[in-house]
Amino acid sequence: MTREAYHKALKELQDEVMKMSAMVGTAIKESIEALKSRDIERSRRIVKNDMLINRMRFDIWT
């Protein structure tokens, strides 16, 4: 792997991790609000989105 290819791959990895961390931050805030308001439908959406976050995590690791 050339240095340029390495840096490109590293940047792509960094971008994916930053995107995932933003999604996690949003999920945490949404979870708190759903818990405060006891909003079941909102909670279900959070769980569904969590599956996307988990899939993203495994995609990054492979």
C-alpha cells in the first residue's frame, strides 16, 4: 500500500468513525428525551436506529 493510499484509507476510516459517533450522540440525547416523556414510539425508533449504528460498527471493523 502506498503512503497516499494509506492516508486516503485512514481518512475514510476517520470519517466513518466520526459519523458513527455523531449518530451515537444523537441516540443518547433522543433516549433521554424518550425516557423523560415515556414515549414508546420514539424508543422503538431509537432501537431501530441502534441496529444501524451496530451494523456500521461491524462494517468499520471488517
